[in-house]
Amino acid sequence: MKNPTEQVSPRIVYLEDSLPDRQLVAHALTAGGMPGDFTYARTEKEFLQALSQDRIDLIFCDYTVPSYSGLAALRAAEQLRPEIPFVFVSGTIGEERAVESLRSGATDYVLKDGLERLVPVVRRSLREAELRRAQKQTEDALRQSEERFRQMAENIDSVFWMSNAHLDRILYVSPAYERVWGRHAVSLYENPRSFIEAVHPQDRERVLANLQENQLTRGGPFEIEYRILRPDGALRWIRDRGFPIKAHDGQLQRMVGIAEDITEGKQLEAQLRQAQKMEAIGQLAGGVAHDFNNLLAVMRGNAELVLMEPEQLSTEASDCLKQITAAAERAAKLTRQLLVFSSKQAMQPQPLVLNDVLLNLSKMLKRIIGEQVNLQCQYGGDLPFVHADAGMLEQVIVNLAVNARDAMPQGGCLHIATGKVTIDQDHARANPQARPGEFVCLTVRDNGTGIAPENLARIFEPFFTTKDPGKGTGLGLATVYGIVKQHQGWLEVSSQPGAGTTFTIFLPALPAMVARAAQGSAEPPLHGGTETILLVEDEFTVRAITRRVLETYGYKVLEASSAPEALKIWCTHADQIALLLTDIVMPQGLTGRDLAEQLRAKRPKLKTMFMSGYSAEIAGKDTGFFRRTKSYFLQKPCSTRVLIEAVRRSLDDSA
């Protein structure tokens, strides 16, 4: 910075009508080593015009000027150029007027008969003006810095805070505190204890222990995660980090820190763990389903075979067999639920309108939920089509309706609504599973007991249930979750204990209207045949019951327990075999699909049917294979009617 005392030519505006006086002042400055660069003015107009110059270092003014007073000039200078030193240079100013001028804002005064004071006054005035300018620049920079900090603190989502050294008095907290905590910042200033009161009860002891340890270590940095409860009941996760501010001697002066809302990250972690857990259980479910379905196929097949000869059965025996068949069907549905929630159940999607699904189901829903629950269905207008499996969507609605009924033991209202919605970027950011686009939504709302906050994060876990033992399998909501995920959709849940629960399901809308699928034709009558079928099944009991069923309907059956054994049978009976009926998952390293491809290579027009205790998606991996080879697939266990009907269709189908 240039030293003002070394300035040799200050630019001076001088209001003076006397030419000799001007010359005396200019001479005094030059003699003192500070020749001035003067702009002279004699009238108010000239003075005001001179003040408009870009650079002025000093203002000199006679106290008495014709038609204009020195005090009036001082007021004008303070208004237009307040940063410029103003010095009265006068021969008529008395002590009383001099004091008045200083009180009015003049920097100093010099008498014309005492011009030896002029240079020291100029030097001091310039030095003080430079100091004032530097101070103003510093203050302006500080204000700008504070403004930038204020803008950052008011707009960033994290909470900045400052406390005393003992962490028992808040010195500053940024406005984000009110957004995240949902509480007024003034309450934190007045009662720092309110910070602990907002922490979740299960986390308070840990937070207090951490803060006390910080004091014992004389203010080291700390980081802690905890939960807070907002006044509206919402729970938020916070990561709080504190840093010490110490003096030069190492004495702790205060603590500063930043508290971040990490709720969204915690939710993503929980969803990842949930996905991993469901994937693991899904793998287990696939294996269980295979063996379990084989057992069910044996039980159901034998029971139905015996029921085909009612004249040999007593009424009691017939009823028992029917109960076995019904139980096997229920067990098969339970197995399918395991596969559905783990996204391993093959879908049969088609373009449909959600209103049609709900309308067809509404009468049955009334019977399921009972008379004490009032069912209200609201059908959205002009719904787009969705590409979905109608049976699976019915299962979603039924499961949610049953859960709602159980949450209203004394009765209540079940509201089911459909509608179309456009999801924007803001909504998608608020829900990690969501994405922008056009969707059809299904809302199921009850006014029942609601879901406790500690259970809300677990409701989609398989086998998790809050119902009494024997009253729930824990697969209902897991099945809903799996079906919705298979349909490329997602769920949003809101619930308050005592205030009911709302499930909202979002399914992607088809980009354009698609014609409704034609209604299927009536079921053909059940007929057998006399063709020869090569039956390949490694499970003896399943193979035995399948052979008995086929033979009951007139077919000739050649059976094999493995693909290599089937190839040997083919060598001697190839010209007789009309249909290959094989399990897909087979031992000895040769699958049912491998067997079919080898036999079709020898006879391309060989009819083939596949069956498995797994779903088609697990068993075949590539369901397009069935379409390419014009093959049928049956998931075990299936009823006798389904098996015989499929065999007949396969043999008769020339397409």
C-alpha cells in the first residue's frame, strides 16, 4: 500500500473566491514539499461539479464565500464524497465557529495567517483517510464473507453449529436446524438441553457418553451417529461431527461442528440389506419348492386317482381324499408365494386395465373381509394399460385386503383406489425405488391399528409377522413386494399407530393404448388317447403317479429315471414314441432340455412337454426355448385335469 505521507501531489478541490489566498495556500504546500494539484471553485455550482471528479484526495474550503457558506459546502461534501477529508482554510473563522465546524464533520481547520500548520494537517488528514479506507475495505470484505457464509448456511442441508468449550451453551446454529429437526432454533439457544431431548430415547445414553468423553479428553474431535424424533413424529438419522477451536496456548475456546441428515443413506443401506436377504431366501425357496412340489404331486395325484372311482369309496373316505387334494392345492399356492416374493415365479403378462382386475375381484373381496369392514372402491378414469399378470395382481390386492382386515378387528373402512400419475424428478429423488415417468397407481388404505415405527422397515421380510402364532405365515407382504418388483414397479408405505396404513403401488403404464386381449375360448372336454409317451422323471414316486394317471386315460407309457436311460429306450422304441414328457432338472449331467434337443435332432417334429417342481423361469432359464420348440411347460404339482389336457393339446397341436 502506498504511504500517504509520501504522496507529493494530492488532488485538491479548493472552494475559494480570492486569487491571492489561493496562491498563498498553493505556495505553502509547495514549500512544505507537497505541491497540490488544484481544482478551484468560486460558486456552489462549480464546487458541486468539482466534487464529481473520479479522484479527490482533499477538500479545502474558505469559511465565507459570496453567495455560499462553508458549512453548506461541508454538508454537500459529506453527502457526495464523505470519504474525502474536509479542511477549512480561512482567515475569518473564530474559535467558536472552528469548534462548530469540527462538530459538523470537518476534518480540521487552518487559519490563513498560520499556514505553517497546513502541511502537517494535510499529511495527517491523508493518513487518516487512508486508514479509514483500509478499515472500510476490511469491513466490506468481512461483510461479504459473512454474507457468503449466511447464504451458504441458509441454503445447505447440513446444520452448522458452534458452542462454548463445555458444550453446554449454543453460540450459533444455522437455519437448516429448523428444517432438519423441525424445531425452532431459539429454543436451542434458550435451552441447550433441548438438543438431548430431541435425540431418540434409545440413543441418548450413547450420545451423552460421547459428549462427556469429549470433555474428559479436553475437546478432541468427535463423530457420532444418532436418531432424532421430530415433533411431527418423523424419525431422522444424523451424523454429527465436532472440531475444537483452541487458542495459541492450546486452551480450548469453543467447539464447532456440522450435523448431516443421513436418513436417505440409511434407507438405501437398509434396502440393500433387504434385497440381499430376499435374494438369499429366494435361492433357498427355489430349492425347497422343487422337492416340496414333487411331494405334493404324489399326494395330489394319488388322491385324484382314487377319487376317479367313487363307487369304491365310502362317503367318509371320499371326503378325506378331497381334503387331501384341497390341502395339496393350498400347499402348492404357499410354495408359489415363496417363488413370487423372491422374483422367481414366471409371469404370464398381458396388456390389461387395473380397473378390470379390481372390478372382477370386488365381490370376492367383500366375502373375504367380512361385513364389519366397509369396502370402498374408487376407479380412476381413463387409465392407461399396464403389462401385467392379472392373477398376480389379484394376489397383491387380496393380500393387502386381508392385512387391512386383520388390522381392523372391530371393523372399519377399506378404501381401494386406482389412478394415473406422473412421477417427476423430485418424487424420484425422495424415494430411491421410484423413477420419473407415467404410472398407474393402486392405493389400499385402512383406518386400522397402523404399524409401529420399529416394524415398518421389516414388513416386507419373508416370515416376519406381528400376528399371533398360527394366524399368519409372514409371506403376504413379501409376496406383494416380489410381485410388484417383477412388474418393474415399487411400493410406498405410510402408517401411524392408531391411524391406519396406506400402501401405494406404482406400475409402469404402457406407452400407448393396447387392444384388450381376446377372451379365451371355453375349456375343451377332457380326453385321453392311445399314443405312446416317453416319461422321464428321476423322482420315483412322481414318476409312478404320473404313469398311473396317463395309463388311466389310455396312454402307453415308457418310463426312464434319467436322460441316458431315456436315450437307450429311444433306440428301440423311437418309431412308437409320440411325445416326450420329461422333468427339466435331471441327474447324471444331462438335463431334460438336453435330452429333448438330442431327440429332436433325430426327429424334428417330436412333440415335447416339460415339467418341473421349479418355476419355468428357474428350470428353463430361457423361457423362449419353450416357444421356439413349441413345447408345453407344466409346473408341479398340477391337477390331473391340467396334466391330461396339456398332453392332449401337445399331441394334437400342429402349430
